[in-house]
Amino acid sequence: MGILDIASAKSIWRGYDYYENNRVLQCEKVSDTVLEGVVRGSGEEQYQVTVDIPHAKRSTCTCPHAEGTRRICKHKIAVYFTAFSEEAKKLIEEAEAYEAEQERMYEDIEEIITKYLRKQKKSDLVDLVYELLMAGPEWQFDRFIRDYIE
Ligand SMILES: [Zn+2]
């Protein structure tokens, strides 16, 4: 599996930030399947990274988080994105598409709910609001009392 398939979302986004902020000081394709790189950490420290493209778990990094483990850290991701910038671009495009889709979904839901509520009788709406207030969190109930009753 590819490195992006086994990395956590947190590592991917932090790695993307490192890539974007030019923390990858060196990146070289040493063979068809292996990348070698040097990445600047959050301070002045530098980490040696190798990325095994077909066997991502064999990748290495000298940072404290990943050294001696198979963890995919942000440094490995940053080196990977430096070698494959189209993958970084794809990540951003997918995130933007997802966000746009979420927004469309919320707009649809808002429309459906509004339509539903407009069709209800006033007495049913009173029951519904009361039910929601009693089932909802305490702060909501308190706010309702404060804003509308007191
Ligand atoms: Zn690392």
C-alpha cells in the first residue's frame, strides 16, 4: 500500500505543511523505488529520511517519533510530496471537493428542514420545540428561558 494509505490524517496534513513551507532541504530519487531526503524539524534539527515507495512501512526517519518504528511521520510525507507534487495537489483538490460537497449537503438539509417546518401546524410546532428543549442540552434550555421567558 502507498504511504498515503497507511499514514494518519494528522501526519499527512503536517507533512503537507512541511512540504509547503520548504522544510524539505534535500530530496533525491536514489532508485526507481527509494527516495532520500533531509527535513528540517520544528527547530533547527535535521532528520534523515528514506521513503520506500512500494513498501512504505520500510521507510525510515531519524526523528524521535519514527526512529526504530514503522510509523509514517510528517517528515516521510514531506519528502514524498516533494518528489510527487501532483499527489500534494491531488490531496488539496480532494479536500476542497469534500468541503464543497459538505456545504452543498448542509444547504440541502437546511432547505428540507425549512420546507418541513413550514408545512406543520402551529400546535405541532409548539410540541416539537418543547420536546427539543427538554431533550436537548441544559445550556440550551437555560438560554431559552433567559432569552425568551425571563
Ligand atoms: Zn520523522
